[in-house]
Amino acid sequence: MSAPTDTAARLTGLVRALRGHGLRIGPSETVDAAAVLTVLGLDDREQVRAGLAAALLRSEAQQPVYDAVFDLFFPLGIGTPEAVRADPPPVPDDPEPPRNGRPDPLRDDLRERLAAALAADDRAAQARLAGEVVEALGRYGSGDSPGTDGWSAHQALGRLAPETLLARVLAALRPGGADPADPADRVLADEVRRRIQGFRALVAGEARRRAAELRGTERIAERAVAPTVDRIDFLAAGRDQLAELRRTVHPLARKLATRLAARRRRAARGQIDLRRTLRRSLSTGGVPMRPAYRVRRPARPELVLLCDVSGSVAGFADFTMLLVRAMSEQFSKVRVFAFVNRTAEVTDLLRTGGPSDPAHLAARILTGARVMGHHGNSDYGAALRDFAEQHLDAVGPRTTVLVLGDARTNHRDPDLAALRRIDARARRVLWLNPEQPALWPTGDSAAAAYAEVVEMHSCRNARRLADLIARLLPV
């Protein structure tokens, strides 16, 4: 790796970008990172990557964000990769890809060489091909208008379509043909998919590096690097991101359980007991050196979840239900109710899912519980009314009710009276809304009206959810 012109500026830029992505890095970690650079130097880039990661990161989940940002501030090179400069791919005069089934010799040549590199698991060849693919297929704009040109991994990968090479690579590895029923061949197919995913990451990294040279490193680090999994917006998360979120449920539950237990221990110390404090002060000349406190025995709270399991909100409800199930020992009683436009208790369904099958919980609820009436659209007013009429016995003076949903009623009656009945009976009602507050007064949302009855909090990602649970739930 070539030595940067200003190592200190690169390091502080790296730290600033990581902080912008939510990583908690203080002055002491930054000083440690500077010491790492002093000891390691800049000769071995991968050693520098590992050393700075040891100084700056606190968990394995932060590694993907760190790797992407590190590649921007400590790039492998500047400009077009040396291997590509030595033997540049032919760049078409017309940047538009051939259409209507016309042949595309450039793309076909790159795909042929990529299939061979994937079959051989040749990482060096894949890295060179990533540079060629971005050079030949990822450029956009004409360069005539400043600020309109650049590099796009999405464009390059969309034209190359490396995922469609799976059968070709398997044929090269299994000349006799792969058997889908053979466990060994299924494992091999998964390995090839992993290699293809790795190549896609190489192309994305190369495009980010080149874009950073045009737009500025800090700007690209802020806008073009995917956030850590706990900062992914519930409503924008894809299937793979939701699966990754589910894998974080148990570590997050353990952390929250520890925080709630600590709060419970602190709450056990009540107000100062004046009589016992004065009695103790007799041994210190009347100076109350050791105050005595009234001992409280706070009971674990009861919790009721009322969850919208329809549409895009289902991922948010799914994750929260799994999190509460993993934390169930922190509550004396947990009951879970789900709804689309009818409300049904799903506590037993949540328990019987088992820790080995956390995925698609909302889908199981939709098929296993009567949460829909004559239509499949959300109706918060009908669901709240159904809960208040059929299940209000689940709520008592020690119960905290968590309502999970975006409060979009499809222009139906929100039935605020039903929510007031629930609020009057519960210890506390908290509404967690996965939409940002700016959207609450828009369209068919009744969030602003509901927020006048109960506390409503924006809860867009797992980090915010954890903070709200630790801060708001009673002990």
C-alpha cells in the first residue's frame, strides 16, 4: 500500500466516518489506533486493517462497516488499478448496453473469465476482474458536465449478472453434472454462491473507491456505506437484512436483560430512612456518614404486546416479538396479541415457534391466528375495539402495554375511545411507531391523534428499540 500523504488526516477521517455510522469510538481508542499505525507502519495494508480494527471495534457486527470505510480512507491504490492500466478492457463507444438480444462481446468475455476465476477460487483474478468490470461497465455520464459522471456498481453488476453464472461454475467443478439431491453438491452450490457474493462485494468496493476520488472520501463514506445491522430501518430492510437482524436478537436480549436487572437493583434502594440514619450517626459524632435507605422490593412488570403484523410493518413486529420472547424472564407475565383488522392472542404460537425457527414469525401468525376479517387491510380502530371488548382482562394496574405499528388506518375510524379504555386500565401504554415523526400527520396515518392519548415514540431500527425498552419499561 502506498503511504498516504497525511496519515493523521486519514486516521481522523476514518474515525469520524465510523462515528457517523454509529460506532462509539472515543479519544482513547483513537490514540490507540494512532499507536497501532506507529508500530505497524503502512507496508502491509491487511495488517494495518487488522490492527486498526483491534483498536477501534467493539463487536464483530461492526466489521462490515469498518471494512468498507477503511477501504475508502486507506485505498489499495489511486485511479485505475495498475493491472487494468497495463491491459485495459475495451470500453465501448456507446455506454448504453446492447438491447433486443443483440450480442455483447465485452460482457460475454468478462463473464467467461469470471466463471473460470470463480471455479478456480482465484481471488487475485477476481480482484482484477472487479476493476475491469467497473472500468468497462460501471461508468456513467459523458464527462462533459462536471458532477454528472461517476461509477456505479449497480449498473456494472446489473449488466454482468454474475449470479446467473452458478450453473456454469458448477458444471466446471462437476463435469458429470451436479445432483441437487446430493448433500455434497448442495454444499458446493452454497460455496459458489458465497464466491459470487464475494465478487459482488469487490465490485461495490471498487466503485466506491473511484466515486470517492470524484466526490470526496468523507461524502462517499457517509452516503454509500451500508449501516450496521442495528441501524437498518425496519421499513426499508430487505429479506437478507431482516434475517441478519433476527440473528442479533439473543445477544441484544442478553444486553437488555443486564441493563434492566441493574436498574432493578438500583430501584431496590428507596428513599433515605431518617430514623435509621440518625441512629447510625451516633457512632460518628452525629455526622450521617452512612445513610440508611428504605428497602424496596420492586416486582417484575407485566407486559402486553399489541402488534400489527400486516405489510411492511410485519418485520418490525416480528423482530420485537422475538426480542421480548428472549427477554421473557425479565417480566412476571408476557402476553402477545396480533392484529391486521381483528385481534387474536398469539402467546402460545410465539412460544411453540422454538428458538431454532425464528424466521417468518409474522407469516406464521397470519396463517395460524384469526387476525383478519372480511378484508386484509390494516384497521387500527377495529383492532383496538376488538382488544378492548374481548381481551381487556389481560391488562391490569401492573401492566405495561406496547402497541407496535405505523398507525395507518386506511382512512377508517381510528376509534380513540378504545385506546382510552386500554390506557385507563393499564399502568402505562407506549406506542412504538417505525415511521419517522415527520410522516405521522400525512396520508392515512392517525399517529398524531393516537399520540394525544398515549405516549408515541419513533422506533425505526434495532438500536432505537433497545434504547426505548431499556429506558421506558418500568422496573
